[in-house]
Amino acid sequence: MAKKLSVRELDVRNRRVFCRVDFNVPLEGGRVADDTRIAASLPTLRLLAERGARTVLASHLGRPKGQVKKELSLEPAARRLAELVDREVGFADDCVGREAESAVAGVEPGGFVLLENLRFHKEEEANEDGFVRALASLADVYVNDAFGSAHRAHASTTGVPRVLQPAAAGFLMDRELEQLGRLLEAPEAPFVAILGGAKVSDKIELIENLMPRVDRFLVGGAMAYTFLAARGVAVGASRVEADKIDLARALLERAEALGKGVVLPDDHVVTVGGDDAVHHLTAGVEIAAGEAGVDLGPRSIERFVAEVRSARTVLWNGPLGRFELDPFSSGTRAVGEALAASAAVSVVGGGDTAAAVRKFSLADRMTHVSTGGGASLEFLSGLELPGVAALTDAT
């Protein structure tokens, strides 16, 4: 992938900069409940302020499907950003039209204004040309620091940079591309991929793209039961993608032919009869009828941890159990703690995995925790991200 123009290379003094950020944050009681994504944008925003840019911030929040929904307003994000940068942040009641134009006109050099939720207009996701031009008219140059939205070909991610040139990557975008790119271009061996989550179908392209690069796969979470079923193991009432068993078998056979190890759980925490309150450890790899696997058992944890400790590069995409519930969090926590203590390059692939390492206070001890779940998955699967392709190539 070609290196992209960086925000540090832009002349922004007294110029209006359209900065696409990822302020898709959880709200509770009209306040930001988790400001991780807002904080991640601060290096770029501080540079723009220091260099005298008049910064126009744009983001989506939730899925309002083209309708104005007060509970999905970005105004709480503007208030939280103002607290983080210790200065006033303007807020526009719309992202296009008179309200937006008036708010942008009032921004002084070094200042910020946040536009209202882009997805209050259905034209954002449709990448409609008139909406693109209305957004682009608010600024002179473009910066994208929203890696988490880079896999979407929307107006603010691919349309506006067609109109506003140059189009540069912010510091967060640049770091995401650098850290994730290292896994595909020059990972130090042994390279271990920890894959979890619910569905094999979500990880097919990822597994296929990593197969030539990875030395060993550690597979947990609900998706492990599809692979175990492909090996002929009884998995009881565990979640299995029945239509993906043949595919899982083919992936296991390909890994074996290439000499790639695939480690699956050989004991489990299981619930009984669908009741979370009734759970126990299995004696071995098989799961009885009416029981469902929800976490790694102690032997499996020991094996996974040993593999992490011997690795030099680790990608982790997908939790290894229902970590949100304490009785079923041991596998995810233990593997996360081993990775945090490891000297390996450790990259956490966003989404639920990022939520897990934050829950266990491990995020600061990882080499990189991606801010983009879907975007990181697609990038590591070898797919082109439209929001990245739209940026200007570095010279």
C-alpha cells in the first residue's frame, strides 16, 4: 500500500480543515461514557490548533438511518472535547446548510467546531454528490483521522477528499496503517494469531490472508466450536455455524499442509440448559448434549498462554469467551495478561477485543490497540479500505 500524505506535511495556517474524526462514542445521561476515541484524536487536533488551522470536525454517531435523533446528537462529544483540550469547541446544529456555514464562519485560527451527526442525513451513507459538495464547501483541505470508518465508502470518507485536495492522514490514521501494516509486511517470527469471537464466517478472509504469514493460530470463542465440530468433536449445544463446518475443515487441512499449527480448546467452561447460573468445567474436549461452551477451561488457558509467551509477534482479534460476564472471562483475561506481560509486538484488533483489554486495564501495555473493529479486520484481510485509498499519496 502506498504511503499516504501526513497531516504534518500540510500548510494549514488560517485555512479551514475538514477533519473527519471518529467520535462514535457511547453516551449515558447526555454525557460521553467512554472518551477513548475522542482522546485518540487529540494529537492531530493539537497539531492543527498549534499551526493555526480553523478546524471543522465531522463524525457519525450510531445508526440514526437518515433521521434526526436527539439521543444521537454529537453535542456531548463537543463538550467532552472542550474539556480535553481546555478551550471552547463550537457546535453546529447541522452538518450542512446555514447552521453549519454560520458555525464554521465563526471559527478563529487555532479553533474548533464540531458538526452535528453526519448520519442524520441519509446522503452521508449514500455518498450523494450534492451532500459531498455541501460538506466540502465548508473547508479548504481534508484530513481523515477516523480509521474506524475507513472501510466505509461514505460522503465524508471518500466523497469529500475527491473534492478537497490535498487529503491527508491524521496521526491516528497513520499509526493504525503503520502498526497493522507491520503484521502483513514484516512480522517477527514466531507470529501467533489469536482468533475469537462468534463466527468463522467473519474471519474467513482474515485467516486466508494470514495463513502464509502466521506460524500458529490460537482459536477460541464461539468460533472454536465450528472448528471442533469439523474435527468430529461433540460440542453439545455450543454455537456452531453448521454451513461453515466444511469450510472450517478445509482451513484446518490447509494449515496442516502448510505446517501451520492450529490450537483449539481441549477443555471448556460450559453452561447447562441455557442457564448462565448453572455452569461447570468439562473433563475433556467433548461437550455433552444440552451444554454450551462459553469460555476456555484451565488446560486450554495454560496452552494458549504458553504460546503467547513464546511468540515475538501477536495479533489478537476476537475475545475467547463471554468476557462481559465474570464467570466466563477467565480465558480472555489470562491470555490478555500474558500478552501484556510479553516482549512480543502485540496488536489488538479493535471492537470487542479492544473492549476486553480496556475492561481488564491492559490496553496501555499493548503495542497497539486498534480503534477500528471492522476496519482493522478488513485491512488485515487484505481488502482495500476506501477511506484510505481516497487520501493523497505521499511524494
